[in-house]
Amino acid sequence: MPQEGSDGRCTSSKDTVDRIAAAVNGFYYETEDERRFWALMEAGQEDEARDLWDKLAQLPDPDPDEDERLIDADCINNYAGYAATARYTGRPFLECLEGSSDEEQADAWLLKTCDPIEVLPSVREDMQRRALDLVADPANWRAIEALADALERDEKIDGETANEILAKALA
């Protein structure tokens, strides 16, 4: 995942990266209570939603090095960029991924949850398939294309601009 002040063409803060990952990859690190909060908000039950939000705000944040949901999401996020590159250029996914530091990082994350180690190849394939599926989703692909078009036009954009482009494309 890019760090703050990334050398890439889209510089962003960690918060922006998280929002981009959620928007483009179609996932968010939600618990059942968080989903319940959003359901209450959509149903217009704002008082009950605020009470639940206050309860959630007191819970500790999940440990990104131990929570399997976060590890899976980080791996999919790593792979999704290469899945998008493969789809955009027509090159094979594994060719785009081969030898990247993101491939090594994804394996390092997966090693934390793969027990026994023999399951690593099948778990890696599953994460890669999920990334390819997310990129192939028409709504996500429109957002990716909008971001790619902006990068092609402007060469470099900040995280706020990326968020605006993605929000508009996903609306």
C-alpha cells in the first residue's frame, strides 16, 4: 500500500489510500456493528445510529498485523493495481505482477495467516482472483478508468482529487 507522500503518480495520505481502496476495490473493513450503523442511518434512525457510533468509537482499532480481514483486504488491494494494469493494457495479470515489491509484500502478509504454510499458494490464488473480480466489476472499472484518464491527462494528482474522481465515477 502506498505510504504518505508516495513516489507514485497519485500522492495521498493513509486516510485517502484507505478510502481509495474501499471505493475502487469495493471493500471496506466493516464489522457487523458498523454495517448496522449504516443501515440505521439509511433508515433515518439517526439517534440510535449515533448511540451505536459512540459505542463503536470506544472499541480498539483492529491490529492490521493480526486481523485476517485487514490482511486479506491489504493483499487484494496490492493485487488490484496489477489487475487493473493487466486489464487496461491487455497484458497477463501475472506478467504485470511478476517481481514487484507488492507481490513480496502480499506474500509477507499472507504468511501471517497461512497455517499450515502449504496452503499459501491456494490462498494467494484466491486473493488474486478476488482482485481480478473486483477490477472486472463494471462500476469499479469505470472508477479505475476515470482515475487512469485523469493520471494520463495530468500526469500526477493528489489524493483529494483522486477521491473526487472516484466518488463521481462511483455515483
